[in-house]
Amino acid sequence: GQSLEQPSEVTAVEGAIVQINCTYQTSGFYGLSWYQQHDGGAPTFLSYNALDGLEETGRFSSFLSRSDSYGYLLLQELQMKDSASYFCAVRAHSGNTPLVFGKGTRLSVIA
Amino acid sequence: NAGVMQNPRHLVRRRGQEARLRCSPVKGHSHVYWYRQLPEEGLKFMVYLQKENIIDESGMPKERFSAEFPKEGPSILRIQQVVRGDSAAYFCASSPQDRGKREQFFGPGTRLTVL
């Protein structure tokens, strides 16, 4: 089977740093993606890791360790607008193939 | 530069009726995916299509559900004889032909409510 595990909820203070972890067990692995979804909205792409290491895009960074089947999303200088659900997703096959999503982590940013 | 468009945004049906959900991918994208999301859950893959072909329908229930992506026009997800358990948000995503592209582009979703 395919499964991705991530915490269901995280709360953090405005201006702080938060890390959202994701562990996966999938039949194959070609990359780990992160998507953000605000309530009632569409998932929007944040980052993608195919190789081990850290990818940085502005306030957001994503890390992957393929040997540990583990990745995380790091959000810095949190803003209230970052309150949303964050999903990790695995591309289990090569090419344009469907994604396997985790259940999501609901991030609440408080003042 | 339009993104993925879905309509209707909200759809209410009574048990036993049919639901038709439409998706127009990003212009130039030839790959379409349908996902279903229940409240407080992640997205679950249903079906993957390219123009006129179903590539992978392993996530789609065997009965009542069908999908198409004709040569002309939007992709359609059709649910016949809807039941209360079909109530969910249905998202369509598209990606370009270029292998190695990392991102799927999602539409705003259709929220189906079955009474």
C-alpha cells in the first residue's frame, strides 16, 4: 500500500519558524511535493524534492532524505496568511503520474 | 493566462440523480487528473486521462463513476445515481506533456452535496 504520515495540527506564533514533517511508505519514489490549501480553496504547489537535501524558496524550504523516507517543510517568519492546510505528496512512478497525498497538517498561526 | 477551470463550483443533487463535473485544464496541458477530498482528509486520486484516453482509473469506483477527456472540450467526471457518500470536493488538476515537470496545477474544485 501507499501511506504518508504527517501531524494533523500545528500551532505557531506569528514571526516564528515551524517545521512540518512527512514520512512515507510507497511502492516507488520519484519525488516529494508540498501543497498549501486554504479553507475552501484549491491546493497550490509550494515545493518539490527529487534528490536529498534542502530546497529553499523565499520563506519556505523543503528537505528530503530518501534513505529515511522522510521530508519536511519549513516555514520561516510566519504570517497570519500562512494559516492553512499543508499536504505532502509523493510521485510514486516516473513521468506524469498521479500524486499520493498525505492527510494534511492544519497550521494555525496565532498573534 | 487562465489556470484550471472547473464548473460548477457547487452542485447539489438528490439521491439517485446524476452529477456532471467539468474541468478545463491549463491551455496546452494534455494530462488531467481527478481527485476527491472528504472533509479533513487529503486528496485521493481517482483517474488520470490524456486526450481521448484513460491512462489510470485505479482510484475510481467500479460502478456509477466514469470520466472522459475528449479531443475537443473539457474533461467530464460523471457520477450516476449519486448517494450521500459521494458528497465531497472534487478537484481536477493538469500538467504539461514535458516529463520531469514537478507540479500539478489544481482547479478550484466542485463541491458536491447529495441530499
